[in-house]
Amino acid sequence: MDISVVIPLYNEAESLPELHAWIKRVMNAHGFSYEIIFVNDGSTDKSWEIIEKLSQENKEVKGIKFRRNYGKSPALYCGFERAEGDVVITMDADLQDSPDEIPELYRMITEDGYDLVSGWKQKRYDPLSKTIPTKLFNATARAVSGIHNLHDFNCGLKAYRRDVVKNIEVYGEMHRYIPYLAKNAGFTKIGEKVVHHQARKYGKTKFGLNRFVNGYLDLITLWFLSTFGVKPMHIFGFLGTIMFLLGLISAGVIGFNKLYDMYAGHPYRLVTESPYFYLALTTMIIGTQLFLAGFIGELIARNAPERNKYQIEKEL
Ligand code: UDP
Ligand code: MG
């Protein structure tokens, strides 16, 4: 099979028939063999009935129905598990992404050799309250992930070589950073294509402004996991040692000063009367705590089932 189209959706009943007809038209015009996997993420409207009907009438249409609303990442994850096509395309269900982009995305994967091609909604039809934070979000994501050629990390329209989706694990709300996940898994040929974007025709957006706060926290998590995920001691042990030594040396200096003043017959204070003593003490305690956090992190990392899971590309 050439193409799997994976479509996560939550209450998008009005858009589905139109979206399906459009994808079908494009696929038939180019003679692709394909499947469409609708992942119904716990919709409370008629979405599932429509998917059932489409599936009865078209053998290419497949459906997955969640019992409740889990989020876009879990929906993508299950769609990826089911996908069988050589190229996997994801798109939103709200008709904001255009199926007309599919043939070119397919060509970029199969002929230009990209592992992942992300859409770039260069001209977007979203409210300002979304486009401005998005610019900031993408600049941060570029800097942290080191993928400098992407303008639009979170674009719903993306194409993947099948290996990519079978070897990354999207969870929580990590769908915003799939290119970063792919890069961490060793898929480095990541490209971009300018895509058409339209205003939402039916229904309303499913994400509020908190997406930017959560998105930022997720980015930090990913950075941390990819840098210190398997060796937490390298960060906590390092910081802990430095802090402990700083505290120890300061406490020593404070004690030595007192002893010196005492023997020299100068007026002197008890070390416990100096505020610096307490600062030094706190620093030593925090240093020890950080060190311990590192040890505990190592114990956890040692028990992680994927601690020895590597991306093996070929074997002879
Ligand atoms: N979506 C989903 N589960 C959710 C929220 C959203 O499957 O919990 C789907 C939604 O139906 C749409 C896509 O994710 O197909 C993108 O959502 P939306 O259009 O609301 O996001 P925006 O375009 O505002 O970024
Ligand atoms: Mg949308």
C-alpha cells in the first residue's frame, strides 16, 4: 500500500464527509493505493456514525473509536500502530489542511529521501491570539531541538516514512514535537513544505491558550529526557557536587576565621551568629539532596524497560 492517511478527530462530524470525498478524489486522480484511518477521540457528536457509514461504503476507510477523549497524541499513536502504508500522512479533520498536498508530500518522501516532511502554514488563517504565540513557540522549539529548518513544528499536516512512525512513541501532548522525537530516534532527514491553510469551516478549535504553557513545559521535558534521560547522575551529581563543595569551603572559611580571631586575641563571634554560616549549611544540604536525586534517577533509569532499546537500521 502506498499511503496511510491518519486523521485524529474530536467532534468534527460536519467536516468528515467532505474531507473523505476530497481525499478520495486526490488519491484516485493519482492512482495511489491507500487507506484512511479515522481515529475518533471520544467524540460526543455524530462523528462515529459517519465514520461507520463511510467505512461500509468504502473499503479504504478504517476507524478506531476511543471510549473517551484522550487527546490528539494518543489518537495519533493508535493510528500509527495501525498504519500499513509506505508513507504515512497525518492531517487534521477540520478541513484546515488540504488533501491536495498529499501527492507532493508523498513524492518528497519516496523520491527526495526525506524521513519526515512537515507542513508549513506560511500564510495562516487563524486569530492573532494564536499566530503570535506560535511564532515564539516555534523559535524556542527550533533552538532547543536543534532542528533549524522547521518553521511550524505543530502543523497537523505531515508525512512520514513508515519506519519513523513505527519507531517513535507519541504520548501525552507530545504531538507538538514529533520532529524532535524523530530526530532523537535517529531520523535526521527532516524537510518542510509550504502548505495551504484555510480557516476552520465547521466547529471550533479544541485547544485553548494553555497549549502554550503546556507546550513549553513539554519541550523542557523532552530536552531533559534526550540529554539526561539515561544518565541523570551526570546533571544532578555534577550540580550536587559543586554545591556541596561550595558550602563546605565557605563553612571552612567561616570556621577558620573564627579560630584565627580567637587565637590572635581579636574580638570574635560564634559561627552560628554569622548569616554566612547558614547560607553555607543550606548549600551543603541542597548539594547532598541533588546528589541523592541523581542516585535515585539512576536507579529508576536502570529499571526502565527501554534502557536498552536502540534504533538498529540494518544488520547483516
Ligand atoms: N483533536 C483530537 N483530540 C483532542 C483535540 C483535538 O483528536 O482532544 C483533533 C481535532 O479534531 C482536529 C485536530 O486534532 O482534527 C486539531 O485540532 P484543532 O483543529 O482544534 O486545533 P487547531 O487547528 O486549533 O490547532
Ligand atoms: Mg484546526
